[in-house]
Amino acid sequence: MEEVSPAAFRLAALTLELVERRKLSLEAAFLEAVRRVGAKGEGALEVARRALLKFAEADFLLKLHGMGGLPLRRRCAFRVAYALMLSGGEPALAQVESGLLSGRLRQLLTRRGLERLEAELTRLPPLERIAISNSFPPWLVRRLAEKMPLREVEKLVKACSKRTVWVRVNELKTSVQKVARTLERVVTVREDRDFPELLELVGVEDPPFEVLKLAERGLAIVQDKGSVAVVHALGARAGLRVLDAAAAPGVKTSLIQQLAGNAAEVVAVDASRRRVWEMRELLSKLGVKNVHVVVADAATLKLAQKFERVLLDAPCTNSGAVASDPALRLALWKEPEVDRYAKLQASMLANALQHLQPGGSLVYSTCSLLGEEGEEVADAVLQPERLNPSGIIGEPGYPGFRCSSRVRRLFPHIHRTTGFFIARYENV
């Protein structure tokens, strides 16, 4: 890693602090940090990203030396310094000038200190070692170990340290070939074998500037393959009435109309006025038509008409999106209220079913690795014999549920996607 300026160091440390205090995404936390500090600090975002991938090791090192109770601001500075030490050694750390990094803290960041840390990590129980070594929420590691062998858990957790960048071409305004040619000037592009509108950018973890320029013109959008798989599972086409019951920010809504050639009749619902405004802006930029946007709570929504297709991509813990946003490692370190999410999902799903026309199909999905937000909700609300996984990519659901063989899961280490649960219900 190149030399880090004091401004970049402060920005990276403040970014981590904002993530932990306010549960922000990495991008949102960094932008807020820039606003507060008033300087950009070259390389700060990348330093913050690296620190998020290793913050748990830094915290463990503090704990080993009886400094686990360090104030959050100093702890975040130490996390950043630890990441710098790992990537550039003591010379990289020598360039850092910060009042937040005391002489005692600096003394922990020596080769000898890191050797002791490594030795102590090997003595930890396997699940704790996996969590700390990968800065992956311990409670989530334990939940995964209940569903799959330990070796599989470790593969999944390690896969989340690297993001796969997927770009969906907006065929309402351009062609896959044109976008691919543009991107091939700066990055290796691979067309996806499952979804023809999807391109994988090989060897990068952030979209290059060319993608941002294409997105600004509405020609392409960054969209995870798992998210694309959800929309394809819905099977929307021209002439059908479609309800997108938790639609914001509108990325899936736009793909529904892309696949239908703007000829479906879509009602897009979300409870947040701010997010609905953002969705309208996005749909306009992408050239999406025939979408009626409604501000309403999908759990209590009552519409007079019924729909041939209903999509509920429900609010969830986002436990499947750790690879996409490293800030989730820290934001989810303490276990969230999973039961509260599960109750909300069940309520929204039950109400969505009331809007499904006989003979129609409903897709329920969450970007979650938890059975509580997937199979348990499906078993509680949907009739398993009416679930049809035909044509949906992924693995069968976790074992032990009535719906297990009739739903699909996507995993970062197998499919290089966000972790997703997908169930398709047919009202026959």
C-alpha cells in the first residue's frame, strides 16, 4: 500500500466509526466522513475497506493486551493502523501521524506483536477463529455451522472477502455488445452464461469509472447476479400485471420491465417516501415505462386488483451481502433482531399472497444466509406443494424444512453472488 497521508488516516478511521455507530454502508460512511473532515485524503476509501476486512483481528490484539475497552474513536484508529501494518509493514505505519494513536498502541504493532496474535488465533475454537480471522460476525458463523459442515462455512466466509462485480446492461436503451465493447477497453469482461443481459467484470472489486459513466446515461447498472436471478424467477412478460411489493430503490422493478419490453403493467410499492423518490429518478433515467409507484406499507397494503405476478424481495438482515459491502461485517457484528425481521417478512408475504391472481406466480426472496428469513418463513406462510423451483439457479434450501427441496439458495463461494434465498409459489 502506498504512503497514507494524515488526512487519509483520519478519514478512514472516521469512516469505521460512522459504520459502527450508525450502521452505514461503506460508501455512505465515507461520504459523511469527507463532509465532516472537509478533505478527501487520497487512498482513504481503500484503507477503510482493508481495515473493515481485518478489524476483528485488531480488536482481538487489543483484548490480548487488556485494552479491549478503548474508546471507539481510538479503537477505529488502531484498526486502520493495524490494516496499514499488515499491508505495508512498519514503514507504512511510520508515516502515520495521529494523536489518536498513542505510543502504547504503536508498540502493539510490531512484528513480535503480530506473531503473538497469530499464535493466539490458532488456539481459539474453530468457529471463533473463523470469525475473528475473517472479521465475520460470530453469531452468523455459528448459525451457518448449524446448516453446513465447518469446511463449507470457512469456504463461504473466505469467499466474502472478495466482491464479484456484475453489470446489468439496460437493453431498453442499448445492447449487450455495445456495453461490452466499451468496458473491454478498461477491464476484462465475461458474458454470463445464465442471464444474457449480465456481464461480469473480471479481476476488479469496484466498478471502474466507465461503468459509472454508463450508469449516468442509463445504459447499464451495477446489479448482483443473485438479484437478477430473483427477477428471472418471476417470469414477468408483456401484458401481465405485476406487483413489486417492496420495490425501492427500483433496480429489480427496472429489470422486470426490461424483460417485458416495457409492456407489463407494474405497480411498485415502498413505504419510504425518500426511497420512492429515488426510485422514480432511477426508473426515468433507465427509460422504464408503465410503472405506477405507490407509497404504502406492503404488510398492510390493500389494492382492489389482483396480479398475475407478485414479487416480494423483503427487508432483511442483509447477511448475504457481506461481500458486496464490507461495512456489514462491522454493522452486523452484534446480532440484529432476526425475529423482528422474520415476523415482518411473514406479515408482508401473507399480505402479498392476497394480491395474487389464481393461476399466477409469486416470488419471495431475501438477501440473507439465515434459515429464519428464508425456509422458516416459506414453511410458515406458503404451501410447500405449490412451490416450483424449476429453472431457478442455485442449491436446494437448507435441510430439515418442508420446503427444502422446492426452494433455492445462492452462495458467494459457489455462485459468486450475494447470498440469496428464492422461493416461487404458484397459485394453482
